[in-house]
Amino acid sequence: MLLELNQLIVRAGHQLLIKDISWSAYKRILAELGDNRSFRIGYSQGILEIMAPLPEHEVAKVIIGDLVKVLLEELDLEFWSLGSTTFDKESMDAGVEPDDCFYIQNEAIIRGKDRINLEIDPPPDLAIEIDITSRTRFNNYQALRVPELWRWNGSKLEINVLFDGKYVESNTSSIFLNLPICQVIPEYLMLSKTNGRNTTMKAFRAWTRQQIGAI
């Protein structure tokens, strides 16, 4: 018996895995679901993953993304934030929708483009995943050659840097080499829960400027 997509119910905070999905079926599912949906899609070598985030997940995603933007602005690095854009590559049989992502080193290459094609365009330089209810698997991102992946589990920020096609956990970011990212991002994320978003961003911007001045 075949099921229609509109028959599937994925509760917030849960994920659904469907196996034996072809590339063409994956692309049809993406087209049918459209962009206006409350869940995210991942795909790797025949396995389709549907994830429904919790509010806690969305708050962490936004705050961490905003902190990254402050860092990039104060370091005067051009960037392009593409949020949960769908990135896929048929030759790698993989697709992913990060919680947030940034083009930084390769920003000039994709600047102004309305469509990203990973068959010819580079992947995002940084992807961010919020792993509060489920743990992000590396295979999609490794297949797409995303240079750096951050994973936040609700208490710890894990930085993974691509090395020889595999992710290696690192204490430092390849993008923000001289800054204690693993320590400071969680600190200010927690601070935002008590002090508010705007107050936290102002404090973080001041901290960033101080750090840059000391480098």
C-alpha cells in the first residue's frame, strides 16, 4: 500500500526516516512539499529524512546565526547567509537543508545568484545544525564537501572541520581561528535567554571588538 505525503504526520521534535527513495523520487517530494513547510528534509543514498523542529530548536538556530553575523560584520568579512536553503548534488546522491549556513570564503562566487547548483557552485563554507532532539549525521555534509559544520546539542557547541573528506572535531574554527568559539557562542546563547536578544547582541559585539583589538 502506497502512502501519500499528506498522510504523514511528524510530531515536533521527531524525525521520520524512509528508505529506498530514488534521487528522482527525492526531487519530486521536494517539489510537492514546496518551500512553505514547517519541517526540513535530508537525503543520502536512498534514505529520506523528515525532521520537525521544536521552538527551542528554532530559537537556538536564530541566536547562533545572529552571533555569527556579528562576528563576520566586525571582522569585515563579506558573507551570504542562506538559512535552510536546500543543497543537493545528484552525482553525490545527497541533499541537505541546514538549520543555517553561510558563504564566506566563497561569497564572491555566489554573490547575487538566485539559484545554487552544487554541480558547478561551491557548497556553503559553514553549516550550522541544532541537534537538540536528534543528532545530525555527517554523510550528507561530507558528500557535499561542506568545509565546516557546527552542531549545538543544547549545552555544547561542536566544531567539525573537513579534512581529507572526513570531519574532524576541532577546538577551533577554521574561519574564526583566533577566537574561542566553542566557549563564547554557548555563553552568549545562554545569556540571551535571561537578558534578551538585543542586549546580548550588543554585549557580544562589544566583546568581539575587544578581541579583534587584542589580536
